Amino acid sequence: YTPTAAAPAAKPFDYLLPATKMQFPEGCMLRPIVDFYVDFFVTKLATPQQIVWAPKHQAFISRQSSSLPYPAEEYCHIAELTALVRVIGPYGARVLSREMMVRVASELEQVKRFLVANEPHLKRINAEFSQPSADQAPKLIRDLDVFAQQLVSVGAMLHFHDLLQRALAAVNVELAPYVNGTLRAARFQYSNNLLLVPELLITDQLAVDSGLDEFDTPLAFLAKQQVSSADAAIWNLLPAAFTACFYSRVWGEALYLKSYEAHTNNMHCAARAMSAMMISVKRALCTSPEGELEVVAMLEKFVEISSITLLRFLSVNPSDLGRSVKLHSLPSVVIFLDLFITTCPLLKRDAIECHMPYSLMRSMYHDLLSKPQPKGW
């Protein structure tokens, strides 16, 4: 299998653009494989509490009572994807990854519409997040549940992309160790190309095709085609929008599963989506040499607003909290910040310690891990 966009003059990551059509020769098995995984993430994963992304097992796992015709772990496990990459090769993995990245990037337009529609309320959250009055603004936000569920879907696709990257890296180390070592050495000759400098994109593309990408460079490349500096003020509301999700009904149904290190409704996947969106959008907007500092500043802003919001949840009487924010398991929500830091490549855990004591986070984990597993999981 060879892509049609293999012309010598092709620029790095041009294969991601809509104008580039990847054709499949007659009888090529790659088309049904791509269609299968796209259907899995668009249709099957949308079924509530049927499939969960389990970081502990590096797989998507079907619930015991799932009505799906096949176990998800038979097709979306790191071992299965590694075997698949051995068959379809790096170009096949590129096609599969492209489908996921294009779908994730298409969600940015929906996110922008959400930000514009709720701009006054999000600005209020930004300005008053340290005051009790900030609890009123999220209640006025429209389509908050839809937005939260959208983050779950995006995060699931990004976790699949991560699995594919790990599978690519494993196969390259096994079958082409010299090439892998050379690309790894070349990639780390320069600091992170967060500003998408054109001269460095060719090495970044080789890193993606070898499973060495850590910063979702394809998504940042696609975001640069969609994000305009004229809308910078709107995109800067992302931390407030993501914090508002804690008030959604989707979070109210979330319960942490210790055996999977995951939430029953996959809300932990939202951490991956939030991190990737903020990093990619800010990379697309930044033009100054201090671009990485601006990216980190947006991430830290989300951690600050979220920490204070969750501390407010913990400080009120549970009965009062139940009337305003109906949470099935408050500890399951609080540990989300720790999961966010785990998935974010630019932050360390001391970013949380500045606003929330880690002893409190550990007590939340202890409470969750001491409880029995819910039935049906």
C-alpha cells in the first residue's frame, strides 16, 4: 500500500489536509480496517457505559454486561495493535492515525461555537473563580452536558492514537532498531517544536511515523489551519470552559473504577482531550519565541481554576452540594486533576500542589481504592 500524496514536493503533514485523498488499491485490506475502527469510536464507544478506556491494561475493555457483538479488548489492546502494525506497516498506521486526527480536529469548530455561545458566562468564571459567586455562572451555560460528552469522545480517539504510537515504536525497535535510534537522536537534537517551525516539521513527521511523537503534532498542524489569531480571546476561555464541565450531569454520573484506573462513563478520557486541545490551539496561536511559556500558562490556568472549584465542592455541606451539583462520587471528581497532570506532557505534579495539597488528593484515592468494585464491571 502506498499513499497517492507521495510526490517528491509534498510538504510535511500535507497528508492530513482535506485536499489530499488517500486511495486504496483494489482488494486492499486497509480500507475495511480503517472503517472498522472509525465505526468503533463513532458508534460503539458512544453507547453509554458499554466500553471503558482502561489505562491499567492499555486497552479499551467491554463491560461484563455489554451488548456489543465483540469484546473491545480483542481489537483495541496494545498487543493487538502491535500485531496490526506489523501487518499494515507505517503507512497503514499513518492512514488510521489520519482518520482519528482529522475527526478530532473537526471537533474544534464545535468547541469554538460553544465558547462563543457562552462567552459572557465563561468570562465571569475567569474573573470570579476564586469567589463563591463563581458557582452561578456554570449553571447558565448552554449545552454543557453535550460539551462534556464531546470531550470524552475526543479523548478516547486520542488515547487510541497514543496506543497506535506505542505500537509503532515497539515494532520499529524490533524490526528497524538502527532507523529508530537514528530518528530518536535526530528528534532530540532540538527542543520541542511547539511553534511548528517549518524547517523542523520534516523531522517531526518522521517522529510521528516512528511512534516518537509526544505532543500531538498532527493535531497542532490541523489546528493551525483552523485557528485564527483574531479569535485568540475566545480560545483563551478554554480553561474556564473545561472547568465548567465539573457542573455537568456527565460528571455527576462518574465513578472511579480501581481495577481499570478509569471512570465508568470514560470521563477520565476528557483529561487527554483537554490537554491536547489547549496545547494544540495555543501552539497554533503562538508566534513569539516564548510560545512554550504561553502554552504552559494556559494549562496552569486550568489547574488553578479547577483546583479552587473542586476545593469549593469539598468545603460545602454535601447536602447543599447535592442540590446544586449532583455528584455520585466526589472523590472520583477530585482525582481528575491528578489524571490531567498524568496525561499532560508539559506539567508536573507541583502545578497542583500550588493550589491543592497532595495529601488531600491521596486521601481521595484512599477512599476510592478502599471501596468494593461496582457490580457489572
